[in-house]
Amino acid sequence: MTVGLVIVSHSAQLAAGVAELAGQMVQGNVPIAAAGGGPDDILGTSTDKILAAIQSLGNPDGVLVLLDLGSAILSTEMALEMLDDEQRNRTRLSFAPLVEGAVAAALEAALGHSLAQVQQAAENAANPAQLQQLKPVSQAEEIIAPENVTPAPPVEAKSDANMAEASLLLTNPTGLHARPASLFVQTAGKFQSVVEVRKGSKQVSASSIFGVLSLGARNGDTITIRAQGADAHDAIEALRELVQANFYESPVEESASKAVTQAPVPQKSGGIDAEIPAAPRGSWKGVMTSAGAALGSAFLYTSGALKLSAVERRTITEREVESEQRQLREAMAAAARELKTLAKDLQSSVGESQAAIFDAQALMLDDPALQASALNVIENQHIDAASALAIAGEQQAAALEGLDNSLLAARAVDVRDAVSRAVQHLRPFAAAKLDLNALARPSILVARDLTPSDTAQLRPSMILGICTTQGGPTAHAAILARALGIPAIAGLDEAVLEVIHAGDELGLDADHGLLYHLPDEKVRAQLTQRIAERQRQQTALKAAAQQAQTPLVLKGRAIHIEANIGTEAEAEAARQWGAQGVGLLRTEFLFATASTLPNEQEQRQIYAKVFRAFYGDGEGPRWPIVVRTLDAGADKPMPALKPVLETMDEENPALGLRGIRISLAHEFLLEQQIAAILLAAADTRANLRIMFPMITTLEELNAARSIYDRVYDRLKEQQAALPEHVAVGIMVEVPAAAVMASELAERADFFSIGSNDLLQYVLACDRTNATLSGLYNPLQPAVLRLIGQVAEAGRRAGKPVAVCGEMAGDPRLAPILVGLGVDELSMSPTSIPQVRSALSSWIDDELIAIAEKVRQAKTVAEVEQAYLEIQAKHERG
């Protein structure tokens, strides 16, 4: 068995020719398939062709897909989604030079080498020296395969007790673009030493994301890092580890990033991409940013983002300078907190990597260079904070736009979006609101541009497609659209904004970058067929999930697979993906998006909407919905709570007033929320459970239950039609709660282990600290033993135990958790099929064995070894 190759090209003839050439070089000894051209072999790419090509290779040791143009990544990624997990895990993408890369890969595969070695050989083909080693395979000649190329070791320069310096080669595909730059700045900021980074003759502070981005450092560039201070050597080592780990980008992220950086920049003339044939009559040509097709009415939208250049300057007096500077700092800090909250709220719907876009925006607002620039403008030009910030922000955005790097230049829109958010705090402006409630039916959105903040509000159920005149595949709005699965194109002619009217019928062929205005019957039929096929595939996946809603029975227990949600849209997704309940409804979304505290009636209506979205038409089972009361504080700032919490000034918020502690300090918040949740459950016949976060002691639980009992009794006296019994449980997130689990089980009806917080509190390890990534590991024996102790306490008391952190959604960890005694696993909706499938193949004896070995393990390596041994026996049957 050998590795197979798939050649993807926009040209059917080119793909076939490359496949033939590579095949002849290895005398047909390597399976190679061509997947060129779009439908009917027009110039473009086709998901169906790519999928068929991969599957036509049979069952090789792996498949390497070579792509010609960056936009092919979108069609290929769709094809990968349609493969089963095993096939997908054996498939890699490569953006090596198509001809040379295919030949090099074929030669390597013919030698029987691994998929990783085949990919390395293809990508080494970009090096002229490596091309000299390419020779056809014959029986008379043995080919010596080149060794895997590894980066040269960093060159150490001046080094003493308080100073260290290192030169490092950037090997991640996109270099220091937004997310790697964010990690770089965050890591440098963990140390007391002053850290600077240099590329060529330009040197900047490592604490400034704008400075780091301005280097324009790409794959293959060498940067020099210099640290001065007491912990200089530690700082250099942490940054070296970050760079050598490719900034912890996954292979999928690397492939996608490499695609957009190597894609040709569209040469627009009236919105037409020169790489694609002219648009058919009655349509506009754009650039695909998210694959798919759509038919629907037009929804015209003007972005709510403020134009920084349009902010009116207001003169201030010398006496007002200090006050304006204080307001500037407060506004930037508040906007940064909002963005961090938005990043956390979006993780379950768009993925952690995509949600990190907003973390990067928050870091822009935290950048000392931006703040210093704005403060200087206030002081030197005597203008107000809003004007000064707009000037400083526009300067930074313009500097990024001027870089000779399309990926970094595209970050200018992120700067303007983030700065506009802060300016809004200083000078509220009447901005257009993306009000999806105004839509009578699902529509195709047409706009000049969308900011990441705009895109984060979109729901695929209401927005069928996105068409913009600005932006491109590398824009963060485009990344979010792909994560949401919404077809999108950019770079359209500005005339579309004048010609298209609200309600006009539109046809969107994002795969080929086409927007049809008032499409004819032929176009409508073609698009309808493609939409129906995609819906059929999605329906099949979700139908399989729905059919699998019967709880698994393992170790004599029914194991429920549930969903973590935080919005109405996520509740719908949980139902569609076959969740056997909501294991965690995060109520922070009510407070995080509101400027004022929502009252009881407002909360009641929103909770009811979420409950109805999960139960759908109401004919299915009434799976339980676990509602967690407000979990504010620490890294979850909420504008609506500012009047309540404005007196808080904590040196260490993570160990301060957060979770249930805030609710007990301000009981009216908890009383109001419990009343709203109970009444919403009565309105919808929800199978309700209520859960308190961050419980540490039995006294806290008793106090919280007393408040619950008081509210319940009051509503009963008012003749409210409440559920007869509501289970009241707690989050186990701190070691104290795990140690006292037996005592807490006497008062709690269930436990839900928040593995993210439990892991960081047990290990005293901030999960956002890149320098501690090796320590923050869910396989740490201390964490697994505590989970086992909580599960055992729950079993003895007859109380169910759930895990609702990231561990629950990992198919590799699910058998370990169930083996340790966990009854319920709650995760993002899209993870449900994989986890259920992973669990369904295990038997009781295997789970018992893995639990026993894990309990005895003393190190992470021993836990991994125990798992691998049991898994090997499991796979042998």
C-alpha cells in the first residue's frame, strides 16, 4: 500500500496533464487522480470532483491533495467535510508547486514512505537544489530520498545574566499575521523583561501588536528577539518554543492560511477577477470567500462601523486634557473587555480559532503604542478623546494597508472595527444596526463591507448568503462566514449597491464568484439543484444524529451526550445535531450584549425563546435543559453589570469576586434571574435544571439554595404555574468542591464538572498563557483523579455527574471520562456525532480497564500510554 495523490486545478486539462506526468515518472506505481475544472469542465473547481477523486483512490496509506490556486482550498475543504473521520484524518493538503511538487511526491510515495514524508518532499520541490534530485523510478536505479528538511538551529548572540538574544526562522505558513502576532505579544507580555524583535533593519517592541505586524514577517523570514531584564532567558526560551511550535496552528489552520497567502491578489476592474472568465449577462463577478450557493431576496445593509476619518474633531482646554486622557483609557479597556467576551461567546458556534479574531482585536486596543499615540494627540493638539483615538487608529490602519503583504494589509479593517467600538464608548453615534428580526424571510445580504462584529451576529437560518463590494478571502469577516457555513463573495462592482433594491430576487453562485440579479429559470434551476444537494448531505448527517438519540448504555449506566449553548441559534443547532439535552446554557449572553441590566420580564422572554428553539415543534422528547446562573467576573466583563460592579478593584480577579460570589453579594441579581428562568420554563414546559457556578463551600451552596427556595415559594404563592420539581445542581470548578463532593452531594441534585476551570485551578495554570501550554493538559493525573472522586461521590449519593468543559467534546477523552464514572458529556453541538460514535464502539470491560490504569498513572506520559494500550486492544477487537 502507498500514499495516493489528487491533483486539483482550476483547469481540467492541467490537472490531467500533471497527473499523467507524475504517473509516468513512477511507472503507474502510485495511485493518482485528477480533479480539475468546475462543473462541465469550466474554469474553476468542483467539490464533487475532488471528493470523487479522493474516493477513487481506494484505501491507500494516505492521500496528499496538491492545489494550484489558493481559492481551491474552499472546494477541497468542503470535500473533506464529506469524508468519514478515518478518511479525513488520512488526507493532507499541500500548496507545493503543482508540477514539481506532484512529481516529487509521486517519487517519494513510490518508495513506500509515509504521508508526512511525501508532503515534505512535495514542498521541498520549491527549492532548486531539491529539484536536481528528482529522477524517475526504475528497477536499475535506487533513489535516495532527501531527508526531511528541518530549520537551522537558532543562532544565539550576546547572552549574560540579564540579557539574551536569539535568531529564529519562521516556519508557519503565514508568518507573523494576526493570530500568531497576538500569541507572540501575549507571550512576551508575561515577562518583566523588555523584549524587542527585529527583522532586517527594523526593530519594534514585542509588546506592541502593531509593531510586530508592521514587520511584515513571512514564512522563511528570520527574526531576532532580544530580551533585557531579570527573566530575559526565560522570555527568549518561551518565544523560541512558540515560534518552533508554529504558534500552535493546527495543520488545517496552516493549510487554510497558506491558501490565502499564496492565492493571487484579484486584479479588479469593476469588480471582475482577471483569473476567472467574464460574468454571464445579468450577473456580477466577484471573488469567492465562502463556498456554496443560495437563492433569495436581497437584504441591503449599511455597516454600522464608524468611519474614523469622519469623526468630528472637538477642541478642549488645557484643564480638560487629563480628564479626556482618563476617559480614553477607560473606553479602550471597556471595548477590549467586550471583545474578549465576544470571543468566548462565539467559540462554540464558529470554533476557538475563528473566535480568536476578537481576542486579536482586543489586543489591538491594549496595544501601548496605540494608546500612547492617542494620549499624545490629546495633549499636543488639545482635541477630545474620541477624535484623538480616531486619528491614532486610522494611522495604524493606514500603516497596515501599506504593507507589501495582502494578509497583513487585510487586518486594517480589524483595526478600524476595534477602534470604532472604543470610540462608541466615548461618543455614541447613531449607527445602522444589523437587525435580523426585521427580515420577513431568509435573505441574501448585500453590503459595501462587513466588519467582524457585523458577521458575528449572522445566523445561517436567516442569512442565506453574503455579497460585498469590499473585502476578500483573507478578511476576518470572510473567515467567520466560512465558519458559519454561509456562502459569500467579495469584490463586486459598487454598481450593485445602486442597481439592486431591497426584496429583489438574487442568485448567488459563490463557488464561481457570481451574483445573479433577477436570475432566469435556467440559473434558478441550476442553483436550486446545488442547494438541494448540499441540504441533502447536511440532512443526512443530522438525520443520523437524530436516529442516534437513544442514550448509550455503558457500565450499566445510560450515558447522555448533551450540548453547551449560549444563544437561540445554538439551541437550534443542538436539536438538529441530536443532543440528548442541554448540559450547559450560559446565561451571560443576556448581560454581555446589553448596556443596561435586563429586567425579569426581558430575561423571561429570551430564555423562553432559547427553550423553544431547542424543543422545536415540541413533538420530540423533553430532554433536560441545565441553566447556569450568571457566571460573571474574572475574564467575563459585562457592560450591563458595570453599575453593580463598578466598585470592584481586584488585583487578581480570577481568584476574586466571580460566579456565585457575585450573586450572593448582590442577591437581587440571583432572585431576578431565578424567577425569570422558572417562569420561562413554565411558559414552554421545559424540563428544567438550575445550576450554580463556582461553588466552593457548603455554606455557599446552602445560601444559594435558600435564595432559590425563597423565589420558588414566592412565585407559587402568586399562582405561577411552575414545574413541580426542578433539580438544583452545582458546577465543580475548584479543587475545594471536588474534595468536598460527598458533603456537597447531600444538598446538590447533580454535579457538572467545568473541566476548563478545574484544570487551571488544580494546576495553578492560566489556560490562555502560551508559555504554560505544556502544563495545561487534560491528561494530568491530578485532574483525572479529582474527576474520578467527584464521579464516585455522585454514584454513592445517587446523583448524576456531567462534564461540560472542552474535555467532554474530545472523542479521545470521552472513554476515559465515562470509565471514571461520568454519566453525561456536554459539548458544542457539532461535536456530538463524533463523540457518540467514538463511545459506541467501546465495551464495559475496556472502560473499566482504562479507568483502573488511569487512576494508577503518575504522569501525563503514563496516562497516554495506558490509553494507547487499551485502545490497541480495543482496535484488535
